[in-house]
Amino acid sequence: MRITRRDAILRSVAAAIAAAGPASFPSAVFAQADVSVDQFLQLSERLTGASGLDADIAKTLLGGFLATGRGPALAELVRPGSGSASPLADAIVAAWYSGLYDTGHGTAVSDFNGALVWNALSFTKPFGSCGGEIGYWADPPEL
């Protein structure tokens, strides 16, 4: 696969921004990407089967995928009629469910309390989240 000068510059800028933290991804990086936040959000909803995903979280996750050089593969994945069985598709689903993503310089948290895993596990909740009034845990959960 041949990397163009534009791709090399975009990846370098995205990696530098990712190192600074997820909140600092500038709009210019996303404007030059082959995948928009809206396209990534639609792809994420298709892959996870969840609706109403948070656009700010999508922007953070997209920034991470761009920073790790996955922009061209994302562009292929959002193309109409493309399949959804790939390691990248699995990584997107894992990021939404775990709330963790790769920045190119390590793992970062996009959203712990809003991670989809908490919706899938009806018997638990995020640490530190109140489940009800005092002593609510003393009774067995409803089936």
C-alpha cells in the first residue's frame, strides 16, 4: 500500500494531537479526513446495533482511529455496501463497548460511564454510580 504525502502529514498531525489528549483534536484534522464524524457515527450505530450514540464520543473515537493511521481503512468501511467483518470493525465495536481507544501513544478513556457494556450487563452498573436508595442491593434483582 502506497502512502501519499497528504496521508503521511495527516497521520503525523493526528498522532501529535492524540498525544496531547482527546479533547484537543481540532476541527481541521477532521475536515481533511476521508471520514466525517457523522459517517463514523452512522457506521458505529450500524456495527454496534445501538442508536443514539453520542456525537462527542464519536468524534473522540474517530480522532483516535485517525491518529493510529486507520483513516483509509475507515473510509473503505463507511463506503455503502461494504462488509462489516474486519478487525477494524471489531475495534470500533470494542471501543464503544469498553469506552477505551488507542491514541497511537497508549490507551485512553473516551467515556467510562456511557460505555455500551453497562447497557448490555443489566445486573451491574459503572463503579461509583448509585443504583437506588440505601439498601437497594439487599433484595435480589427482578428477573
